[in-house]
Amino acid sequence: MRRVAIVLRNGFLLALWLIFFLLNFSQHAALQVEPAGEFYRLISQTRLDMGLPPLSRSVLLTQAAQRHADDMAANGFIGQVGSDDSTYRQRIREANYHAWKDGLLVNESIWAGLGSEQNALSWFREQSDRWAMFIDPRYREVGIGYARDQQGINYFVLDFGSRPGFLPIFINDGAETTSLPQVAVRLTNEMAQPAGDGNRIGKAIEVRLSHTLDFSDATAQPWEELLPWTLSDNTPGDYVVYVEFSDGAGRTATSEGAIQLTSNSETLPATPVPVEATAPAATPLPTSTPEGGAAAPLTPVPTTTATELPVSTPLPTPTLQPTESGPTFTPPPTWTPLPTAPVENEERSRDWPVLAILMLQGGALLLGLALFLRR
């Protein structure tokens, strides 16, 4: 009976240890920051602070960017030309993204180093030619790829572009929830090809907002950067806002945005107001630069390859790729809301507290088993 009691006790302790381990693991995983998502949030907030609308996060551009980030991390190199000799234009084309100017209005920038997405963004801001991509009003979409190699080097790839007829909107600047039915809708406009092309819309002068896609309840009003809107109901749930853009030639394009109405006043986002700021002049994108371009000077990386990384004084800094433009094409416009601000986390490898607890628990378990065997 005594042995049975000891076995039951040790089994109970083991079960408690497993439960505690799973709880710690799930909580720890929840605190991890998805680097590409955090980078996107930082870029969007920076653009808003400068009086520019956020960029819509394109699934297709993200596919092209992620492909190249994985390639560099796996094969130990830094550059715009992939290990399969693909250029960023080819990768974006193969992702089925179709941009203005026969696919030429796209661009790519690369950073690699030991720092975080915040370090990468700070480095980009110091490079005027690179930063021009981030604040160029012609770009409306971005895709961000992220990979990490076995030496701990972080690789970020950012692909920028604009598609004909895709004018994203942002409800409360991309907030996921609101506690009030009164919201603000931030509009974008066609800055890449203001005159339009054929039946593809140019710069919009009028818009109609509606709860339904047929716009039966909508009235035309002049295009403005920020428009107030009241959701169709005050019952908590998901709501969609549709916007129809019209240019001077009567050509139209339709976009949509979604937000969740909650009853929790703590989730109330600040209503956006137009920022009195002058958008920096866009640096023209090169159209005749040879594909691939020349990489920025790099600093040696602790790997077995001949790859080099930029070194910056407090932290090893980025590597980057030159500006260039490239082709693309994509499915109908779909608006992707900006992610809510995630938990700040400069270093993602702070696992020591959890590991220490787990080691102590494991030691206790082994001690229990030793006592059991001794008896």
C-alpha cells in the first residue's frame, strides 16, 4: 500500500509539473513578437507621424519578400539576386503581383544584422536613398519577409508596390476594435498614375461610403484624407465599410475595411485627425538600373560564408539593397487592417527565467523519483 501511495503521489507531482510547464510555455509564446508584423507596425506609425497614410500589407508582396529572406538565411548571403539567380522583379512577378508601369513600380530593400526591427528601421532612416522608398507617396502596399539564420543574424526583406485600382482604406488608422460606432476612415489616392490609364482609375475626386456593396444608401462627396463615419449599428460585432472612389473621367474603384465594435470602453482608439505635415518629396525610382543593383558595403559576418554585414556602432547594423523598380500584378484589392501594437520586445531570446523554473521543477521531479527508488 505504501508503494502504491508513493507512486500516486509522484504521479500527481508529475501531472502538476506538466500543467505548470504547459502554462508557462503558452504564456511565454504569447509574449513573443512576430518580427515582420512589428516592423510593419513601426513603418505604419512612422508614416502616420509624417502625415502619410499607412501602407497596406500585401499578401503577394509578402510571399515574394519571404521567399528571398528564407533564401538568404538558408544559403548565407546578402543581396538582391537570389541563389536561383532571380531578381526581386522576377520574384514579385512570380508571386502574381501586377504593379503600375507594366510592373516596374515596385522596389525592394534589405537589412541584415544582429539587431531588431527597430534597429533596422533606424538604419533605414539614416540612408536617404533607402528611406525614400518608405515615404514615397506613390507606394500603397508593402510586403515584409523575415528569417533568422543559425548564427542569429536577422534578415528583413521589404518589397514595395502599387497596383492599378487598389486604393486601400484604414478605419481608425487600422485599429482592430472600437468601443464606439463613430469612426474615422482614412483614404488613400492614386499618386502613382494620377491620370489613370484606359479604364483604370486615376486620382479620385469623389467618394461614396456605404454599409453595403451596392452603395444604395450612399451619397457622393468630395475626396478627403479623413472622413467621419457611423457604423450601421451599435451592437457589438464585426462591421465592414465600403468606399467607392471616382475620378474626373468617371472611372471607379472600390475598397473595403473592417473593424470590430466592442462594448469595452478600454479598447476605444483615439479618433485620427489629419496630421499637419508635409509629405517628403519622393525620390524618383530608377527605371534603367540593371536588375539586382549593387549592394551596400557590408561588414564581415561570423559565418563560414563570404557574406558581409553592415556594422553600426552600438549594434551590428544592416545591409541593404539599392533602389530599383520592378514588375508585378495581383488579385482584386483587399484591405488588410494594421496590427494592433504588440508587446515591445527588443530581445526575443529572454528565455532564462522560464528555463530556470523548468530546471528547478525537473530537479524536484528527479529527487522524488530517487526517493521512490531508494524506498
